[in-house]
Amino acid sequence: MKNSEKWMRGLPYVGNKGQKAQQIIDIFPSGGRFIDVFGGGGSISLTAASSGKWNAVVYNDRRKTVVNLLKALIEDNPHFDLMKYVYMDRETFYNWRDNQPDSIERTLVLIVWSFSNNMCDYLWGKKIEKEKLQLTRALFFGNTGTKLDDLYSYAKNETSIAGKYKMFHKWRREAMNISSRYDLLQQLGQLVRLDQLQQLERLQQPEYSTLDYHDLIIRPDDIVYCDPPYVSTGVDYGGWDPDAFYAWLAKCPAKQIYISEYTKLPHTEVAFNLGKKHSLTAVGTRREELLLKYVG
């Protein structure tokens, strides 16, 4: 994917389909309306909206602050000064998580600064937190009192997160004797993606929806895509009921229903094998992701 198109990956959200979104969208038939039932970070909806294959695209997720964050970034209303979020220690993260009311700003903080974007666990373990935050301070503020502050001078002419992130990569390549023990500053990559969303000028806007999937009004000619919690992953999704989802599928009036999963579900056929997932699953293996078509 070109850097100029990475905004289509949407929010850095757990389970995001950004790396496979175009592949998935290419498989679907075109038509009047496309409904992304479990929209999550929005990569499928944004890729669908940019494809021009449908007259309307509905991005739905029951978590309102996630939907409203994506909408706010795309419309740049309210505007977020993302520079405010480049540095955050563990204590501040947990204060946002445990003591602040749900809001789009809290959602932004928890997504960017959580491990695997799960909005729960802090991005880095305690053993490397100090090292990572020191590097971030050196890059943006130059106030660590160490030789890493040379990085601030190296990137001082860059005023954007993306520019400083690019200079960090260059510095890392050129000064391997200093930086070989540092891997990428993940939170900066997440913020760069959010900044790309803020700078969009033209996009067929999706329709934003925050309904439970049971409450969606779906027509027979809609193209429906579902990316629900996967079965047999060993992860507790907090009350997710696969049997209720299967019952909903049986009653859904749409004739074209597609589902992402690791395993073949009842009354489905494999429409496409998307290959192995890039990240590790709970059992530590890379599993093949399937695009299923519901056949009733």
C-alpha cells in the first residue's frame, strides 16, 4: 500500500483488516448499498467508500466513541492536535483508562497507547517503558540529558509527527551504533495514521451507525460484511454469543452476506482464502483467514 493510501486502514484498532481490506473489497459484488456490520477501526468501510463500487457505504459499530472518533478525524471536527499525544507514561494511560469518562479523546488515547490496540493494556512492558519514553522525549523535546538528545537536533526542522517519524527512521539507519537496540516507536506510527485521516480532502463519506447488529435495517439487495469476534481463539469477548449471531444470519434478508473467520461456520462456504494472519493468535500460531459466504 502506498503511503498516500494508508489512511484507508482507518483507526489502529484490534482486529483491524487494513492489510487485507482491498483484497476483501475486490471480492465483493458491486451494488446499491454496502453494510459493514462490525466496523471496528473502519478499514473495510473506508476502502469500500474509496472504491466507488456502491452507492452508499454504512460503517456500523456499537461502540459510539470509536465511530465518533473516526468521524471526527475524517471531518476534522473537532480538530485534534495529535502532538499532545506523542508522549504518555503508564500512570497517565491507566488514569485515562480507569478514571476518565468515555469520550472520543479517551478512545484516541487508549487506542494509540495500548498493546495491540486493545484499549486495555499499556503499550510497553515495564522493562522497556523507560527506554521507549526516553527516546520519544529525545525526538520531540530533546530534554533527556543523554546523547539521545542529538536526535532532537537531527529532526528539529520537521514540525509534523510524520516528518519527525521519518527522520527517526533515517537517524536509526545512520547511527546503528547508537540505536540498534531500539525498534520502531509504534505509537508514532499510529498517530501518523490518524493525522492522515485528518488531512483527507475528498472522500465518499460513509454513513455512520452505532447500532447493535440485531437492530440494523437490512434490505434483500444489500451487500453485508461481518467481521465478528472469531470462534475458537481462546479470547473472552465479554458476552459475545455466537449462537445468537448464527440465528441473526438465518433471519437476515440480504442475499449476499460475507463473514471473516478462521474456521468455517454453519451454513457457509469458503468464498476466498485470505492467507495467514500477520499477527500471532492466542495460541501462538499464524492461522489462515477465511472469507465465508452465507448460504443458508
